[in-house]
Amino acid sequence: MVEIDVKTPLDRFRRFIILNTCQSFMPKGYLHDPTIFPEREDEKARIYVEAASKIDLTQIRDIKFVKAMDVLGIIYRSKSGNTQLKWRQLRGSLGRVTGEASPNSVVNLLEAGVLTRGFVNKILRDVRERQQETAAAEEEVKNNNEYTA
């Protein structure tokens, strides 16, 4: 999992949620309306929009679409449980996304514009460095075991 802590506009985080959950069946009119959000009430795979005003529109599969005004926060938990993210309003439509994301969610965060290529490249560098450190440590343990055997 990848630790996420970035500032992003609400519309980009909305786009990420749609990419991760319902792009294939979300009505086109809803897709282009920035005030319509998907919600899911499953405790393990929850999507919750906290807003000053919310109106339920329709339910398709396990997703309920809501029209939300003055969004204060969004909680997103994937079905696999590997992604848990929160968007919290900082000022206007700008907010901070924090939490953990799976590799698939990182791709969708990049596609939605929440993450930049530079951020993803840094993540990849960090992963490579950790892998190299782990390989070096395993080699050292192996060499130490050969001396004691």
C-alpha cells in the first residue's frame, strides 16, 4: 500500500471515486454534473459524502447517486479493503486526501489528476530503494549463515 497525503480539488477526487467504482454504469448526465457523487452503504466498502445538503437521486447496483452541495468531506473504502482514503475540505473546493491506496487506486488517482507523475515516480523510487535494501539485508544474512555453518 502507498501512503497518500496530497492537496487536490474536489472534482479530481470525485473523478477518482467514479473511476474506481462506477464509471461503466454511471448515467452520462450524472457523469458530467460535478454536484453528483456515488455513495455506497456497505460497511466494508463504504463511500460516504458529508455535505451541507444532499439529495438521493437513484440507485444502480450497490451505488446510490446523490446530489451534494457544499461538500465537507468524503470517506472512501474499497471493496478489497486495500484502499482507504479521506478527502477533507480545506477552503472552497480545495481539500486534502489522506490514507492508503492500492497500486490500482494509485493508477486511478494519477488518471484523475489527484496525483502527479512526479509523486508516482517518487513512490516508485522509494519502493525500488526499499527492495534494494531488503535484498542487501537478505544477502548479508545469507553470508552470515554461511560463516556460522
